[in-house]
Amino acid sequence: MLIKSVCGYCGVGCGLEFDKEKLIGDVSYPINEGKLCSKGVSELISIQTPSRLLRPYIRSNINNEYKITTWENTIKTIAHKIKNTSKDKIGFYLSGQLLTEDYYIANKLGKGFIGTNNVDTNSRTCMSSAVVAYKKSLGIDYVPVRMDDVFKANLLILIGANTAEAHVVFHNRIKKAQKMGLKVIVIDPRFTDTAKIADLYLPIKAGSDIDFLNLVSKRIIDEDLVNHEFVEKYVNNFDLLKNKFKRVATTKMLKRTGLSEEQFEAFWQIFKENENIISAWTMGLNQSVQGVDKNLALINIHLLTGKIYKEGNGPFSLTGQPNAMGGREVGGLSTMLAVHFGFDKESIKKVSKFWNTNKIDDKAGLTATQMLEANLDILIICHTDPVYHLPNRNKTEELMKKIPLVVEINAYENSETSNFAHIKLPAAPWGEKEGTQTNLDRTITKQEKLTRTSIDCKSDWEIFQLLAQELGYKEAFNFSSPKEIFEEFQEMTKLNPHLNIYDTSYEKLAIEPFIWGEDIRKNMQFFTKDNKANLFFVENKLLSEKTSLKFPFILLTGRTRDQWHSGTKTNLPRTLLKYKELNFCEINPINAKNLGIQDGDEIKVISRRGELITKVLITDAIKEDTIFIPISNREINYLTNDLYDKESLQPDYNHSAVRVERV
Ligand SMILES: Nc1nc2c(c(=O)[nH]1)N[C@H]1C(S)=C(S)[C@@H](COP(=O)(O)OP(=O)(O)OC[C@H]3O[C@@H](n4cnc5c(=O)[nH]c(N)nc54)[C@H](O)[C@@H]3O)O[C@H]1N2
Ligand SMILES: Nc1nc2c(c(=O)[nH]1)N[C@H]1C(S)=C(S)[C@@H](COP(=O)(O)OP(=O)(O)OC[C@H]3O[C@@H](n4cnc5c(=O)[nH]c(N)nc54)[C@H](O)[C@@H]3O)O[C@H]1N2
Ligand code: SF4
Ligand SMILES: [Mo]
């Protein structure tokens, strides 16, 4: 029998079909129309690898060996610790790769019943800058564009996004739209595979996006391309922005971008000539010490021109993980409570009543990027690998060692975090469980169970429920299936009706995806106090780490097409999955010559915080001021710095100063 499901890797959320032997793309699925990338096709291979975590393990000290134990023992140990710890010393470190039902249960347990808002997620390192910016400008965490809008747009600006490697099937759709007339501009310090399809490529200097975007906004105002009718009706702060722009030093701004006047004019011509414009971005904007400001500078352009809430237009944050959006909906960030509510009295009252609890705290919790520095007594990590992914790894490791109880819930045994955990719990991975997820354009899709769950593994929601029951919350955690959880979550979204997730059903989702929030853009709704969108004047404050004679290069980090982050699911022996060479560092030919190094040579890359050894890949794709190492190199974050955006607390991963030495 044919089973339809969806891919669990990236935010595109492709539909696939399983016929007992292999996976193929679902041609009837609206998102991907049958196309899959190498990761989607190989989902099944990943469940069959020998590196699966199949039993619960425990050890009293991280210097000891793990011993196999029982579920009962581990859950009792964790519950005992929680009961004897002040709630502010407990942290839940979740993931944008969890299913909505898993997320919902963990959030309900942490915020609703244990009473700690220290429930955050790796999405903090991923799209929290976009969340904050959308809320500041639109008044709501809402992605106002759909992937299919590229077929209605005339121009797509990709800034700090490498869709060719990170959103592969969407990238193919972009190429299809190009054949129908779409123009594409790519703005990235690196000549990426995405840049290869661009009509115009702008090699912007890393970290200077605010300067560039401000120059565009200023030009819109100076040449009066402002959509005055739209601004009058829907937008705040226009005069303020206009006045501020009168005083900015444009020559200096352009110089900081590293672009020539000709390059900027070439951009401006294309921008001016095109009616329907989408600007899409990912980590090049979000992972920055001014990630929120970069987002705001971009959204300004769309608000000034009224190019938002119309088909083929808008500021489009491309979420990376399969369910980072679902996490936002249930409230998986420590800075929100649930169903897009914050910690105001009214929201707490509504949520308390719904969950029938009186434990909810009224202050925001620790973010994922703050948890390790907070002297926690217990940290429960689920479906993510913070030791691998947080910046400044030497510091991360030291902090991790100090936490008395680290629990890791993972489906694989070889994460970096497992070296620092006391308890490891085996989760059922993709294919062995079911549930829902929301992709990058608000489309809710359903993953199906395709094969039996390995004997001792459990779905993530079941693990949190076991813990909740052991803590005594049996009545509130009495679910027998993901369907029941989804239905409770749906009921809860009625408290905040713009989240019209109640308009679908679990059964319907098995047949077709559902898109929430389409009325918001149809009705031109903004959710600020006065229901108008906000413009913000932001400036490049040059806060990133500076290069110096000792550390002359900026390190860029990013994805490769066939690998998924730390690679527990994708970095398998060559016989199983094809991939390109992973251990490389892109270096410009001129730098290579100066350093006296050749292709394939071993080099040491050193920052103020740490170092790693890798191999040289000489290429023109990278400019002289930067080098690039893919994040499939698990040691990447020994180099990166832990500067954070002050509002989103997202790391400045892409702008660390490094030097290169021959080994
Ligand atoms: N194959 C694969 N796909 C994935 C993932 C994966 O691990 N593997 N992960 C998923 C996840 S979680 C995410 S978040 C997305 C990420 O998706 P992307 O952000 O598209 O992926 P990155 O490779 O991080 O690309 C970031 C780009 O930003 C550029 N950049 C760096 N600094 C700057 C800057 O200051 N300004 C500008 N304009 N650009 C800059 C980099 O050169 C790089 O090309 O990918 C998702 N898809
Ligand atoms: N330098 C640098 N650092 C970065 C980034 C960067 O661009 N540059 N990007 C950041 C971003 S955007 C992200 S999203 C993060 C990603 O960083 P992580 O989230 O740490 O990376 P993953 O390897 O995807 O980790 C997912 C973990 O979940 C486990 N797992 C798989 N299936 C299941 C399951 O069903 N249940 C459970 N419980 N576990 C499972 C996997 O084995 C793996 O250990 O990295 C961040 N760090
Ligand atoms: S593009 Fe993303 S969702 Fe689609 S098959 Fe590839 S990894 Fe899976
Ligand atoms: Mo991400």
C-alpha cells in the first residue's frame, strides 16, 4: 500500500510517497509537485543506520562510561531532580525539528505545569531575529509571502540566502519561475551556487546589509517611488524615517558595502523597473549582532512601496528547519507563552484557564543562548545538539560540564552533546512516528509513521508525557495519540483566532496540507496597537568582531546541499549516501598564494577562541576578505564568537575574525 508523508528535513516541506521499499516525490503534492532533493530521498536510509540510539543510558558522571538502563529508572531520576530543584534552575532546550505535538507537550509541561518559562529552542540560533522584526513591524510573527508567489513576482531578491543548497526544491521552483520571466538578484559575500542563477549578483561585504538596504529605502524616498496611498493608510513613522535619511552619509554607507556605484545603479534599475517584488532572506541577515535591524531595514523597503500583502510581493523570511514555524505557533520560544501570546496578564489568564493550571510565570524565560550561563541544575535537551551548534564552543563545553544533570533526548547516539550528558533517552525518528509540522510558508503538513517503532524508542511527545505523569500531572497529560494532542492545540488556537489552525483537521491533513493565516494578507491586517505597520530607522553600528593583522579574515559559515547540520542523519558512509567532500575551507586564490598553500593542503584556522584543522579549497567564489567553512564540519563553532543581537539573542555566527596557518 502506498503511504503519503512529508520530508522532515528543511522548511520547504516536500510531499513524498512510500511504497514499502522506497521513497519518491508525491506528484500531486502542491509544494514540490513530485520533486525531492537527495536528503528527502534518503530519509529511510537514515533510520536504518547503525548509529541509532536504541536504549536509555545513564551515568553519574560525564567522565564515566554510559550504562544501559530502563525508562522507569531514567524518568524517575529526572522527575526526582525536578521536584527538588527551584523552577528557575530547570531548562528545556528544544528544536525546530520537533513535531508540533512534541513541542506542544514540552511547552505545556515546562511553562504550564513546572512553571518555568525556560523553554526555548535551537530556532533561537536560526530565525529569532525574523520573529522579533516581524512583530515590531507587522505586530505579529507572520510570514506574509508563499513560495508560489515567485510565479507572480517579477523580481526576487535573495539576500543572505543560499537556496541552491539550503532550500533545494524551492530553488528549482525559482528556476522554473525564471523561465516564465522572473528576474533574480543575489546579494551575498560569497559567489554561491544560488548566485550562479542570478541576473545580477552583488558581492556585498559581510555585515553591511543595513547600509545597502538603507540606501535602497533612501533612494525610494528621494525618487518618490513611495506608495503614498498605502503609507498614509497603513504605515507609521514615514516622516521620521524620511527626516533621518536626510542626514545619512551615503558615500560612507556605499563604501562599507564594498559595492561600486555601478553595481548599486544596476540593482536600482532592476528594482525600479519591476512591479512585483519579493525579498527573501535566511541566515545572512538573521545570524547577526544586528539581525533584527537587518530584517527591519529590509521590511522598510516593502512598507514604503506597499509591496506587501499583494500576490507576488513581500518580505519573505525563509525558515530553515522543518517545523520552526510550528514551534513558533505553539509557543516554543522562551519569549512567548503559547499560541502567539506573550506574558501579559490577559494572556496568562486565558492560557491558565485553558490548561487548568495556576503555575504560569509572568516573566520571559531564558533563551537557548542564555541557558548555559544561568547555572541551571537540570537541562533537558531534545532533538538538537547545542554543544555542536552554539557559538564559542570551548566556552559552551566548560559551561555544560557544570550542569549537574544533563538529559539528552536523541534518535542517534553520536551527537556532540552526548559527551556531556548524564542521561540519554532514545527517541523514535522520522518514519517511526507521526505528527504535524508547519513549513516556511505557513503550510501545515502531516508526517506519517511508515515503519514500526524500534522496541525501546518512543516519540518525543511520549517521553515528555511520561515525565509529566511521573511529576503527578496525570490529568493534563493523558494523551493516547498525536491526534489528541493536535486537537487540544487546535482548540487552544481559538484563544487567538488569527491562528486559524482549527479550520483543518488531523484527518484532512493526511490527505492535503493546510495553509493558516491567508485572510491576514487578504484583509491587510497589521496587529500593532493602532493596526498600522511600523517603519524603523536603523543604522549599521559596526558591532561585529573586527579583523586585525593577527586575524585578517572574516569566517563565513553555511550549508552544503546533501548534509544536514551535524550530520547524524546524513553524514553516513559513502555507500549509503552521496555527498561532496565535507572537510574543506574555501580560500581565495590570492590569499592562498600569499599563504603559500595549495588545494588539498591541511591548514589550521584560528580565532581568538579556538582552532580547527581542515583542508584548503581554492576558489574565486570567496573574496579576499573572507573564508568559508561548511557547518557540516562539526568543529566549526570552536572558531565562532558569542556576540548576540540584543533583542533576538541570536548569535553573530557569520562574522568571526580568523587567521589561516599552514600545518
Ligand atoms: N542542505 C541543507 N539544507 C538546509 C540545512 C542544512 O543543514 N543542510 N539547514 C536548514 C536550516 S536550519 C537553515 S537555518 C537554512 C539556512 O539557509 P541559508 O541561510 O540559505 O543557508 P546558509 O548556507 O547558512 O547561507 C547563508 C548565506 O548567507 C551569506 N552571508 C553570510 N554573512 C552575510 C552577510 O552579512 N550578508 C549577506 N547578505 N549574506 C551573508 C553566506 O555567504 C551564505 O551564502 O537551511 C536549511 N536547509
Ligand atoms: N557556525 C554556525 N553555527 C550554527 C549555524 C550556522 O549557520 N553557523 N546555524 C544554526 C542553525 S540555523 C541551526 S538550526 C542549528 C542546528 O543545530 P542542531 O539542531 O544542533 O543540528 P542537528 O544536527 O540538526 O541536530 C538535531 C539533532 O536531533 C537528533 N534527532 C534526529 N531525529 C530525532 C528525533 O526524531 N527525535 C529526537 N529527539 N532527536 C532527533 C539528531 O541526531 C541531532 O543530534 O545550528 C546553528 N549553529
Ligand atoms: S527540499 Fe527540503 S523538504 Fe524538500 S526534499 Fe529536500 S530537504 Fe526535504
Ligand atoms: Mo536553522
